[in-house]
Amino acid sequence: MNRADLAVVADGYWYATLGPLLLLKPPQLMMFLGPVPVPMVRPLGLVTTAWGTLLVNEQFHATVGHKEVATVACGSNACAATALAALAAKSRNKIFLGALSAQMAAFSAWQFAALRS
């Protein structure tokens, strides 16, 4: 397993862990997701879980191509980091959404660095 694959699989496990948490909508998490509309949290969790499962699937990597999967994951993390930063700017609780944004940006940077090597 090369560095790009490791970065994508780690990212997939992160998404596959975050998704069910969003699906459950615990009250402790909802107060941190301030500007996200409540009806959108469960669909967001479902999509997040599906995306994480897809990134972890080795057959998907073999079918599409390892470099292509890493490129798409890198781009999606950059978009997610930007969206979370925008939500953090509008939120009363900036720390949680800002930390998630920073984590997505770090995953994107890791994948980009792995692609370039």
C-alpha cells in the first residue's frame, strides 16, 4: 500500500466513523452544528457514511484507479474544509466547526503530498 492509498483509507475510516454519529443526531453534537439546518443532519450523515465506505473499499480503488481515487478524495476534502470554515464563520461555536475544517484541510494536504511523491 503506497502513501496515497494509506491517506485515502484513513480518510475513509474517518468519514465512516463520522457518518453514523451524524445519523444518530445526539444533542451534544447538535449544539456544535449551529448553522446546519436540523433536517439536513441525517442526510449528511448518510452521505458521509456512504463516502467513507466507498473510500475504504479496495475493489473501488482497483476499478477506478488508485491515483484517481486519491485525487477525488483530496478535492472533496478541500471542498469540505472550505464549507466547514464558512459554517464556522457563521456559527456561535466556532471552535468545533473550525477544528473539523482544519482536520479536513490536513487530510487534503496529506493526500496532495502523497500524490506528488
